[in-house]
Amino acid sequence: MTTPRPASLWRHHDFRQLWMGDTVSVFGAQFVGFAMPLMAVQLLGADAFQMGLLATLESLAFLLIGLPAGAWVDRWRKKTVLVLGDVGRALLLLTLPAAWLLDVLTMGQLYVVAVGVGVITVFFDVANQSYLPELVEGEQISDGNGKLQASQQTAMVVGPAAAAAMVRLLGSPLTIAVTSLCMGLSSLFVSRIRHQEQAPDPAARRPLVTEIREGLSFVLGHPLLRRIVACTGLSNLASSGVFALFVLYALTTLDLAETTLGLVLSLGAVGGLLGAVTSGWFGRWVGEGRAIPIAAVLSGLAMLTVPLASVLPAVPTLLVGNLLISWGVVVYNIAQVSFRQRLCPKPLLGRMNASIRFLVWGPMPIGAFLGGVAGQQLGLVPTLWGLATLSVLAALPVLLSPLVRMRELPRELDALADGADRAPAAD
């Protein structure tokens, strides 16, 4: 007797709302991610150090409060965190076009907004990654992640070009105002999710340090998760330094116009969209275990195209490199995120995701700061060569691991993750 296939997630009401909210939100994030560095360079004359500092502050919260955020999110309703998070980010971002209209915009305000948005994003991202397993069945988690990644990659394809056109038409401050509208619309969609979360029992809470330790112990105690975290953390350390300098490098060293830069980023991001569409096929072809190190090696090698663009034709070199980077990163992320969501017991999801975010996103502000300092002292191109080389070496923890021999990732804890308390897939 064959097991019936689960219904399509497109017929799942709550997943549709989560998907629409996430889609609108990531489009807004693409707009602000393109417009804010342009605002710093073009309107405020930021140098390499200031660009590195801005990128540092954008992700600093993951290093400072990433661990307690997971424990706090596990104590709250995740839907509430998502709705309030989008509203809060929208209000903060609106202060930038308001200050520009009043002619009082400064780098200091950019720094403050970057920190504030970063703090909210810590809670938002932990809740977002922990919410999908609350809404869908265990066998649909990978499918759901693939659909969410497809939306995110579509935003990365369309977003930079659309943002560049909007910046040319409206200017970077008003482009950020559009981002605020996207965040507000996202909160509206998520608020329509019908699933009623069971509020965690306050009487069952233990000391915060104890709960944080449980999340870290789960991650660091699993031999495969340890290697995945090491690879991702080192890769993020290197790539955050690269991307902290990328806009300044493209506009000054490569002499690209902002519209050309937006087109390069958009076309390069097609690789991520292809990664979201082909990740399942690729995992079946090479094995879901081997997909992780193969994707890590490919995306690391592709990072070398960024400094290579200073000696080869810039636009085609960056296009090919961004295609390969985007494809590899998305395939890697879908495989490893689905693995850890499937592996982790539901009560521990927030702390597990926060622990991993702390370990793999915590290096990002460090990499961005070091990139800014090195770029100021050594020059942009030598710094980018060093960071790209580190990105290649970051694949070693998963390349030199049992993952390369595995077709199937282990499922020894799936019974805990797929327990009887999973929410039904109501339409």
C-alpha cells in the first residue's frame, strides 16, 4: 500500500500567508540593502572604513544578543515576533528619508538605524526559521524551504535592478521609504495566519543561561552540525568583508554606474533562483549529504571572481562569479537548513536556530570591520584577494568530513522533531 502524497503547500492557507509575507519582506530587504550603501557613498561620501563600519553595525546584534534571543523567542509566540518585527523595522527605516528631506541626514544616523534594524532582525530571523516547522508536516519542510528560498532568490534577481532603477528615478532615500511599505505589507500577511500557537508555559521556564546552554549543546554536540557551522561561519566571515567593500569597489575601482551594478547583481542572482529550483534534483543526484561540501567548494572558488574583475573584463567576470556564488550558497543553505530543522526537537527550535545564527552570523560584523580596516590600510583589491582566499578555505570543515561519503543525511532524531504536537496542515 502506497503512502498518499501530502497536499501541495500552495493549498495550505497558513503557508501561503507566510510565503507572501516573506516574499514582500525580502523584496524590501533587497531595496534597502542596495540603497543604504549608495546613500552612504553618494550622499555622504563614505570611505572604506566607514563602509566597513556600516556593514559591521548591520550584523553586530547577531554577535551580541544572538544567543539570548533564541531563548526569548522560544518563550514567545513566533507570529507576534514576526508581525512586530516588520512594523518596527519599517518605522526605523522611515527616519532616513525623513532626515534627508529635512537636510539633517548623517552617517551617525545611518549607524543608529543599522544597529536598530539589526537588533530587530535577530529576533525576526530566529522566529522566521523556527515558524515553518510549526505550520507544515515534517516531510514538507524541505519543500517549504525550497519555496521560500525561491522567493528570496527571485527578490535577489529582480530586487537590485529594480532598486537601481528606483534610485535613479527617486533617489536612495525615497527608495528606502518604499522598503518601509514592503515591511508593513509583510506584517499584514503574517497576521492572517490562522494557526494558534500554544503559548509556552511560564512556569516551565528555567534560567536563561540554562536554556541557552541547551541550544548550544545540541548544535556543538552533533558532529555534522559542528562541521556545517564551522564552514558557514568562516564563509560568512570572508564574504561579509567582501560585500562590505563591494559597492565602493564597484563604483570607484571598477568605475561601474549604479544601474550597471544593479544589473550585475540581479543577473548574478539568477544562479540563486536556479539553486532553489534545482536543489532537490541536485541532492538526489549527488546525495543530500554530498551536496553540502560540493556546494561549499563551488561557492568558495567563485568568490575569487570578485578581485579577478579588477584584471579581467569586470561585468562578465562578476556576472559569472555571482551566478556560481548564488547557486552554491542556495543549494548549500536548503540542504543544511532542512537537515537541522528536521533533526531538532520542536521545543528547542528557537534556541537551536539562535545558536547557529550566533555561531555563523556572529563572525559577519567581525569580517566586515576587518574588511573595512584592511581596505583602508592595504587597498581594496589586495584585501578582496585575501578575503576571497579565506572563502575557499572555509569549505575544508565539510570537505574533510563524513558528509562527502553520505548520500542520505542521518535521521536519528526525526521522531522527536515529528512528534504528535505538530500542527495540522489546515487549508
